[in-house]
Amino acid sequence: MTTKEKVCKNCRRFVTGSTCPVCREAQFSRSWKGLVVVNDPANSEVAKVMGITAPGKYCIWVK
């Protein structure tokens, strides 16, 4: 992970391509804080609070 990874502004997922694989949006930011890795969103309280439905790496805050 580098500090210059881009994050989807809509779902806060870390993205490497040109569109987000979760929400299909193409609006990204490189200004983010916090990191959450969700392996099992169905059984994760953090995922439920953050509204995460797919496994992956997410940020807590995005500008």
C-alpha cells in the first residue's frame, strides 16, 4: 500500500482500475484517512455500520 492509492468517493473502497468494482463509479480521491479490511461483510459489525457489502480494503474518511 502506498500513500497515493486512490479511493472511490462513493463507497470508500481502494481502487486500482478506472472504475470501482463495487459501485461502478469513476470518482476518486487520493485524500483519505483510516483503513479497514473487511473479509466477511455479512458477519462484521464494522461493515454493517459503514454500509460495506463486499469484501475488500476501505478507508474510513475520504475528502
